[in-house]
Amino acid sequence: MEDQTVSKRISIGTWAYAIGPYADNPIPFVEVVDKLHKLGFDGVELGGFGIHPNPDLQKTKDDRLAARQVWESRGMGCSGLAADLWGEKLITARDSGSYLNTFRKNLQFCVDLGINVIRVDTTEDPGVLGRVGDEPVKAMVVNYDDALKRVTATWRQCAKEAADVGVRVVWEFEPGFAFNKPSDIFRVVDGVGHGNFMTMYDTCHANMIAKHGSRQPGKRETLPGGAKELAQKLKGKIGRVHLIDSDGTLHDNHTSTHPPFGKGGLDFDDLMPAIVAAGCPDDWWTIDLCFWPDAWVATESCKRFVDGLAAKYG
């Protein structure tokens, strides 16, 4: 575990400026890094898709070195890669070959850019495991045990290959993708059973899953202590921390809304000690403004808020 006395490095997910409200007019990557540098960020967390650096855009070693230099020339780091795996079917595909090939492409991209954390998710809607509330039944529903075996076997292989090149695999559980109950999270982590596979603890996702039971197939499952209890139960299993507020709503009835700090209801003075006590192998805290309509403007106030958290709890 990390030395909890070490000050935190603060990054932010660049996808906030490239998808959702920004999809039709994404902010160029160099402009993003320049602004973050001026605001005192220690690094970026790279959304590896669209017009921002990604393995399909930067194909050669020289291209990738140039992308890496964008942040390194400003004295910044890159806390991780959100890999574009959403074109793959992790659960309903007949085999994992296509998923693994896409993962390997992104893993090599991490190696070439000096990135040591890669984010994954289950890629498919929770409805593939059964009916979600009043939502229409999905065309294909997979037996839970079969789905669990497919996911854990595939991610075990990913964890092994990533470990060989010094890259940690972190799973971002959330309402928008399958295996989104608290018990699911523990089953997946235990099922993968590899030290190089950990969870990404995102505060708004943790709230929507553990307190609200959002978009869960079948019987809703929550924890009495909500997001705080989930952090406590994940002690030793958190490989990346994402910080943002939560107002208890969903974005487009899909995934957690990511409102800037102060526009939600999370009590960070109650939550942060549990997150810190749960531990993490590195010293990064990442802000996530995914899908927020005014993320570009909200970035500065979010940085000030997390600086305050780092001063108190970092």
C-alpha cells in the first residue's frame, strides 16, 4: 500500500472535453493540456479515443513519443488510459479473441506512452444479465454464472499480460454496465483473482450503486453505509480513485451524473477518510467531469476543491 503521508498528485479525465456535450466540438488535446498546466494540475488521465491521442490515431512510435511530449514537456504526468473497448462485447461474444486483441492494442499504447494504469469496464448494458426495472428486456440475456466466468477469465488474462509490462488494470464499475451490484463487484474481483487487477473507485458511481442501487437487474441491492461502506469493503482492492460529486441522478438514464463539487450531495469529509484508509498503490487522485455540459468552465473550481481535499486527507 502507498504511504498515506505522501501528497496527492491531481489529474483530470480528458474525455470530459471530447465526448457528450463536447462531441461535436471537442477541445484539442494541446489546448486541454495547456489549460490544465496553467491551473496547476499534475497530470492528465487520457481518454484514448476521438481526436485525443489514441492507438488508432498515433500509430507509430514517433507519433506516440510526440503525444507523450505534450504533457511531459510541461512537467506533467499521465495517470492512466481510459481505453476504447466499447466496440467489443465482453459478455455476449462467443469468445474473447476480439476483446483481447483490442485490449492488447491499447496496452501497447500504454507502454509506448509511459502510462502504467489502464481502465476497463464490462462494455455491455446491465440488461444482458436480466431485466432492469421497467426498461425493455434486452434481445440477449446471458446466464449470470456464465457471464461471470467469461468476464473474470478474460480479465485474468488481461491482468497477466499487463503485469508483464508494468501496467495495472483497473475496473470502473458503474450503473451503465453489467455487474453493477455491490456483491457483483466482489465476485468479479475475487473471480479474476490476480494482484494486478483492481477496482477504480469513482465516488459518484459508488454512490449510485451502493446507496441508490441504480439500473441493477432483478432485485435492487444497496449497502446501509452507501459509498462509504463500499470503500471500506474494498480495502486493498482499489487501484485508482476518481473524485466528483453525485446528485443521485443518472445521465441519460444510463450512467451516473458527474456534477461538479457542491452541485451534489456527497459529504466528502465523511467519505474521504474511508477512501484513504482503503489504500491505493499510487498517489494520483483524478477528477471526472464526464458528460458535464460545462466541464471546461467547471474545471478550475473542481481543482480548487480537490486541492482542499488533498490538503486535509492527502
